[in-house]
Amino acid sequence: MIVGSFSIYFHATLSLVGQLLDEVSIIWVVFCGVALWFPRRLYPSLFNGSRKYFKLMMFLITMVSTVLACMKPSLNNFFMMPFIIPCWECWSSK
């Protein structure tokens, strides 16, 4: 609902603030989805299968990407790419 409302705001106003809100909310949704549904078998060995540490790492990456997205909006397109590609590999293997 938040992504939809920010997207409506951005497309209605076409303002830079609206664009940032829209893109940052999408970044948060993608990172939350990865933190919740990323398969444990694909975790880096650093986490030893612990979802708690994986979620903490995802939260930290999300916070850093949010700050960087606000400082340099042109980087927003590249924040989500590294996290979508590994998930796509899992889905396409079925």
C-alpha cells in the first residue's frame, strides 16, 4: 500500500521528492522480500544458516542504500539489481 501511494504521489506531481519516495519504498519492499524469503541453502557461509544475522545484514544494506539514494538519486536503479538476480536463479531452476 505504501509503494502504491508513493507511486500515485510521484506520478501525480512528477516531483523529485515523489520520485525519491517511490523508489526508496520499492527498495525497502525488495529488501524485505529478500530478507524474508531468500532460501537458507543459498546463504553465504558467513551466516551459518542463521536467518537472524541475514535479516540484520539486509536491514543494514537497506539503510545504507536509502541514505545513498537520497544523497545521489541516480544510483536508485542499481541498488536492487544484485538482490533480484540470485532469487531469479532459484525460481528458474524449478
